[in-house]
Amino acid sequence: MITAIVLIKTSVDRIPEIAEQIASLDNVSEVFSVTGTYDLIAMVRVRQHEDLAEVIPGRISKIPGVEATDTHVAFRTYSQHDLEAAFAIGLDS
């Protein structure tokens, strides 16, 4: 699974509506409304790199009010959930 973090600039007056539209897209797992240079951050998960083109410029960027995107592809994923599972291997509940 390939994970991309997509930083999104939007029309400020439509942030909630744009966030909901992005969140409803296939392969988008979460959308965060944030402070700073960008208005939204979307987590996109796909099976192949080529699929990123379909989701990000093909769908996200075409939503009315999306002004710009900046995409970062994750090399590796680390999470608290993964760490807890690793430490629990072989332990009885």
C-alpha cells in the first residue's frame, strides 16, 4: 500500500464543503482541516504509484475550490498501533 500526504490550498469560504467532497473519494482515508499555509491535509492510500495520478490530479484537484496541492509520498509508515502489535506478539491476553 502506498500512502501519500496531500497538502491542499482551497477557497477559504468553502473549506468544510471541499473537505467533505475530498473525504468521500475512494482511496482517501482521512481529511484534516489545519492551520498554516495549507487549509486541508488528505491521506491517500493506493496500491500502485500510477493510481496516485488518478486520485490527486484526476479527482482532488478537479474539485471546485481546490486551488493547489502539494503531494508527499511516504517511504515507510510508523504508527503507535504497529508498535503495540509488535510488542504484543506471543503474549497471552
